[in-house]
Amino acid sequence: MVVGQVGAGKSSLLAAILGEMVKVSGSVDWASDVSVAYVSQSPWLLNASLRENILFGSSYVWRKYKKVITACALQPDIDQLPSGDLTEIGEKGLTLSGGQKQRVALARALYSNADVVILDDPLASLDPHVGRQVFEEAIMKRMVRRKKTVVMVTHHVQYLSHAGQVLVMADGTVYYQGKVGDVKKFDPDLYESWRKAIKDARATEHSINTAAASLYRIDSGDHLMVERKHSSGSNMGHDPLVRPPSVQSQLSVPGLPINARKMSQMSHMSVMTEASNEELAEQEDEETKDETDGVGEKGQMVKQEHKETGAVAFSVYLRYIRACSVPLCIISIILQIIYHSILVFSNFWLAQWSNYSDAAARRKSQPSPHPVNLVHYNISTNGSQSFIVDNQTSSQGVPFDNTHYMEVYASLSCASVIAAFLATFIVLISGTYGGKVLYINMLRNVVHLPMRFFDTNPSGRILNRFSADITAIDQRLSSFIENLLRCVFYCLSAIVINAVVTPWFLLAAVPLAICYYLLQRFFRSTSRELQRLDSVTKSPIFSHFSESLAGLQTIRAFRAEKEFWRKAMHSIDTNITPFLFLQTINRWLGVRLDYMSCLLVFASAVASLSAGVTGNVEPAFIGLCITYALMISGQLNWIVRISAEVEMAMNSVERVLEYTDEPCEVQKHNRKEEKKESDYDESWPSRGMVEFHEVSLAYAEDLDPVLNNASFVIDPGEKIGVCGRTGSGKTSTVLSLFRVLNIVNGEIRIDNTDITRISLHHLRSRLAIIPQDPVLFSGTIRFNLDPEGILSDDRLWAALEAVQMKEFVQTLAEKLEAEVTEGGGNFSLGQRQLLCMARAIARNSRIVILDEATASIDHGTDNKLQEIVHGPEFEGRTVITIAHRISTIKQYDRVMVLDNGFLLEFASPNELLADPNSLFYSLANAAEPSEALELDYVTEDMLSEPQMKDTIIKYNTGRHHLLQNVRCSIYCATGEQPFSSTGTQYEMLNQPKSSQTSQLSFRMS
């Protein structure tokens, strides 16, 4: 076992063993054929069913699977899931509590049957009674006793006696390595701190024993009778410590007795559970049993991604135009018209220049009295138009001058360049602006969406909208629109010129245009759907990539790289398929467009040559028509292609608008009219009173409530502890104060104000929470402690000092400006929790919520933080603490006990501990078992006289335990006396006959 304070380097040591650290010197040697399993401190789970997370690519063996489920105490949790173990648990296991996630990760390691199992504080997030069962049944029984090598980081020093070796980490080095019994000689202070931690862990049990001492006494004169705790079912019914069936069912932990001091009862229950499993196994002839039939969709957590069908709605185009700015769009169209008008006029001017030049050359080479043919454009009064030959005679002898034509053509060319630049620039600017508007609108809405949205939509799907879709809008859509506008005006110009010069061209152009339209419509309907498939199939790639990146350590430890590579390739192949089909139909379209282009050019050439033969049109204009006819063929091809590309890119706009239009949190909540911002009292909440009136909570309207008809009042400044079995609704209850959950019915009031009348921003800014999974943002320590930048340095340093992080931050080169990487990856989990607590202290909120805030820190630091909670830093503040460690909340004013979404008990700890029928009594009793000899040496102040009355002494064969300065008589139920008095100490004289651990109770003499 590896122990040490927060930030000592425990997780880094495990990472080094796994090869995840950069080796500066030394060596790490592994046997080549050793298999490894790893359970990280923050459990990593797949976005799949619970069963798939446990199997992790292994084949499903029914008997083995059921034993693993039982050992990890997962069966009660599975029974509550809609489709059992086939229920999808969501991304990162978001539908499970922290303890459930930890046990699923442990079950995965246990099912892998690896030779070496590396556990990074696997018991931190577990309820104490569940943690004890998991330690006994999963770690000790199914790992250690099966000769598996187990390296476990833990803050639970009461388990150190089970360790073959103990490693004490301090400041990134191995401070001590050896047997736990040798620690006292090596470092008495360290040993004393462990002893004190164990003593503190038993204080709650002492309260239980004192309050219910009458239950244990059997009157027999001046002495207490000593009886052996038999592991027989018949005796259980007569044992006064066994809980009534109703309370026993509330705990619902298979194989775990209500009174954890009766270790033999636990053994009996464990044996009975195994026997039951074996009987079931005999009934199952198949080793692998598929239980997926009849599951349907009730166990599906992540909903299928929505995909539109049919043409993109016209409203999508209008919203994109509005996002791009309507004035900019109008200006860009006007500039396109100006540009193409100048272009057409310059081509006409070039043709006329060519005609005059040819005429001048002929006149110069062959002087003739005949008049020069002057070509001019004649528009008659009735609107008819034609190119005619004017036989007016020009002045002979006047030389032809190119300068005039050159100046005009150059001016037109410069004007067209400027117009083209401005037209393109305005389109791209408006497109970029539109993309920015769409992005901001989507971001603003997404950050205000209810938590249910993120539960049912994987992060990869959301990232796909913010990356691939926004990229398509920013980089492709605006350029496609600019190209489409240019091609459309090119075609219109070409059609106008051909129609003016050779009107017969329209006879062929109209039917060909109809064919183009039909072909384009057929192509668009296919390409559009393929583009939608391409967009949808990108999401699994993002999800798989982000999921694999988050669990890289676990994947490499299990050597599952090939399996995840295969899944990645499958996702990429699925995405490439519609892309390949899209390219194929593009080639299909290209062939048909080429044929139609040839027909169009042929029609234009025939019409132009016919007009030239009749002598009505000069050769220069015939060439101009044929040139534009060739341009039409190419531009029409591009119009068909780019219009399809624009619609495919508009699919991204459609997808972005889908998230923009999702009902946000404010719209989701069934709330009364909120106060105006000016009506808020800046000092609210000034007292910190919290009232629940018949409140029922649910994560969504279509889901069952997670809290049912709860009513209670928390007085200002009270310290409230919340406990209960994993999944009982503890976190859901406190999150309701932030209006994260739907209030199905009832009312929640803070300082006599209904929270549904307070805006979400104002409400959440006045509360502070240290979450179960600590959250740090990329930036600096200062930014994470004070995101708004309104607190002084003295305030921040005081908060860091309160959580014992001041010295650590001062050792950093940049101190408060030190960098915090993404997710706080450069800090340990315990340090992240302490920084979150410092943030809550610095905010000085009247209501502070601690959701397992001390789960990943050692007992010493936990005790000091509890002193802070009860000290001046939190004086006058209402503190609500969710804790698995019963000792954490034993000094609180009142304790709230939840089970299966119901508030069962709400009273002071002493009052509940005095009632042996209370659920809190059972939880505390199971959480703090009396194992006086967890360490090899026990001093006289370690066990007080009241504690000794019912302390169970456990010893193993082949191991002598020495009791120093303890005056008592020890007897077995059989009358044997394995201990003999020597005045001040007692030593074991003979070994028990049983090869298994014996359970002995003793009394004071």
C-alpha cells in the first residue's frame, strides 16, 4: 500500500510504474508476460453499457461476471437501472454517482484477471460500509488471496495491517518502505499520526456503544458473559445487534452485515452469497449468456443524433442572411452586377475595337473609293435590335488611332478589377461576420442548456458542431456563395450577349437550361443527404478520440490499444463511406454536364455562324458569342456543382441553428416571473436559511423523481451533513439549490425567497460549491480562485492558507500567476479539491456546499479542513456537506440521511446514534468497524474502557500480537485461554485450532 499526504507523489509513483512518466534516471523492470489492470483516481468509463465497461473487450462469462458484480457490491445498483447492466451509463459514466463509477472501474480490473492490479485510491468515493465490503471481497479475497500483486494508494490507514509492504511518500520520494509494524521504530511521529487517525475513526463507534450499551449487556452478576460470535444463520435471529429486515433492506448491500463488527456474520453472508451464485451457475449451462433480448430503448442513455431530411428550409437561408447582415449582402450583389456589367461592356468595346482595326488595315492595304464599313449597334424605336453594316463613308485620309480604344479599354479593365475585389471582399467579410454571429449565438445557448442535454449528447457530438460545422461555415460557405454569384452573373451575361447577337440561340438554350435544372435537382437531393450523413458520422470520431485521450493511461495499462485503434478505424471508415459516394456522384454529374456543355456550344456555334454567313454580324462579334458560349458551358457546370455545395454547407448552418434553438435552462424551468435585476437585494442571501417544502426533483420531465416530497428547514449558520448509500440522491438534493434539476413540485426558498423567482445568474453567483469532481480551468491559480478579478491578493493568500496550500503555491516560480493546465492536470486530485475549497472560502458566500470535497485527501488534512469549517472562516455561513466518511460529519449540527430519493432522517448526530433503529446508526456502525489490532502495537490510551467492552480481537495463525498495558482477561467460547497475564502485558500462548481468522470478544475484569 502507498500512503502519504496530498501532493506527496502517490499517483505519480503509479504513473511511473505504468511507464507514463518521463524517466530521468534509474530503471523500471517488468516481466514480459505480466498482464496489468489499472483503476485511476478519477474513474474513466466508456460511453457504453455498464456491462461493456466491465468486460472491456473480454468475452462474457456468466459465472465469473456475477461473482465480480457481487464482490464489488454492484448488484443493488444494477437492479435500479432501467435495463440492468445493459443500461447505457453515458459519457464518463455521468448517470452514475462517484462511488458507483469507482466500483465499475474496480470491477473491470477484477474481471480482467490481471497478474498485477494498480489501484489509485479506489475506496475514496465509496460509502464506508460499501468500501469495507469491496476491500474484503474484491481486493483481499479475489485479488490478494489469489496471489495477485496489488499496488494500492489509499488514505484509509485502518487497512494498512493487510499490506505486505507499506510505501510512505513525501515530497515526491519514497520516505519509508517496509512492514507496517516497523514504522514505529522508523518514525514514531508518523506512527502516532496513523494511530490517531484510527482512533478518530473509532470515535463514532464509541458514541454508538455508549448510547446503546444496554443492548450488549447480559446480566450475570458482576461480570459480562463472554460469547463466541458463531457464523450460523440460526444465531442471527437472536443477536440483538442485527438490524430489523426493513432497515437491512434499506442498506441493501449483499454480503455485508448491518453490524460490521460481526466479522463472522460477514463471512457467513459471503459464503451464502457464493453458494447462491454457484447454484445459479449450475442452472446455466452456457458460459456466455446473451441477455440483450427485450431491452429495447429504455436502457439507452445517449439519444441518436437528429438528422434533417429533404431540402434545407428557406428560413435557414434567411437566418443566415440576417446573420451576415442584410445591408452587406445587398451591397455585395450590387457590386457583382457592376463588375459583370463593366466586364460585358469591355468585351463589347474590345470587339468593336477589333472591327475598326480590321477595317483600317484593309483600307490601308487596299485604298478604295468605297465607304468603310462601320459597325455600330442600332436600337430602333420599336425596341428591335440588330447588328448591321453601316455603309457611311468616313473621311479618307484620316488615320486610324488605337490610343482612344486603348484608354477606354484600360479604364474598363481597371474598373472591373476594383469592382471584382470589392465584390469578393464584401462577400467574404459578410460570410465571416455571419459565421461569428452563428457561433456566438450557439455558444451562448449551449452554455445555458440544462444538464440533461449534456447527459444525452456526447461531447464529441457537441465538438462536431463547434468545429467541423463552424469550419464549414467560416471557410467554405462564404467562398461558395461568392463563386455561385460570379457564375450566375457570368451565365446571365453570356445568355444576354448570345441572345442579342444571335437570337436563334435561345431556341436551343431554353430546353438545355431545363435539362440542367432537372439534373441539378436530382444531384442536389442525393448530395445533400450524403453530406448530412457525412456530418453525422463525424461525431463518433470526435467522441472516440476525446474518450480515448481521457483514458489513455487506462487503455495502455490494459494493453487495449489495438481494440481502440480498431474502433477508431471503424468510425473513420463509416465516415469515409458517404464521402466516397459523394465524390462518385460528382464524377457522375461531371460526365453528364460535359455532354450537355458540348450541345450548348454546338448550338451557339451554329447560330453564330448562320448569322455570320448572312452578313448581319461581323466576325469579331461571332467570336465573342462563341467565347461566351464556351463560358456558359463551364459556368453552368459550376453553378450545378456549387449550388449543391452551398446547400451542403447550409446543412452546417442548419445543424448550428438546431443547437441555437434548443430550449435553454431558463425556458426549461417551470418558474414564476423573475424579479427584475434592479429589484435584487445585493446582500441576498444575508442569513443563509434554506427551506424545502414537499419538493420533488427530476433530471427531466420524462424521468422518475430522484427526490420525493422532501420537506425540511436549515437554519442560518447551521452545519448540515448529508449521508446515504451511493445513488440515494445526495448530490441531486444540493444541486437543486442551483436549479440544475427540474423542480417537479414543491418549493425551495432561501431567506424566504422562492429561488424560481431569482435569475439563474444571480442565484448561482451567491452560492458556492466544491464539487465531487473538482473543476479547474486553463489559466492561472489567480484566475481559478477569482475568475472575476475582484479579490485582493491578501484575500487569496488567506484562502490558500486556510486549506494548507499556501506553502505549496509559494514554492511555485510565478506563485498566484502559476499556470494551471487543462482540467488542472498539473495538480493532484487532492490539490484540485483543496483549490476548489479555497475558491469557495475566498468568495465568502453565505451558503457553501461541499460535495465529497475531502474524499481524495488524507485524514489529517481532512480533520484540519473540518476545523476550518467549524472555525472563524465559516462562522455564520450555512454549510451543507455530503460525505462518505461518517467521522467527517459527526460534529455537525444535524445530519440528513437519504435513501432511494427519500429523506428518512434529519436530526443531530448524537440523537441518531442513540437510536439503534436509525439508518444513520447502521451506516455509522458499518462504517467504523472495531478492529483494535489494525496495527501490531496498541497503547493503553488507544482503547478506552468503554471501547474494550465489545472490541473484537482478530489474530491470524502464525502471527503473534502483543498487547501492552491492557488489563483484561480473554477467553474463547470453548473455554480455552490463549492469553496469559504477566502483569503489564499479555502474550498469545497457543495458536487457535482453526486455520482461519478467529473472532474473540472480551470483557473488562
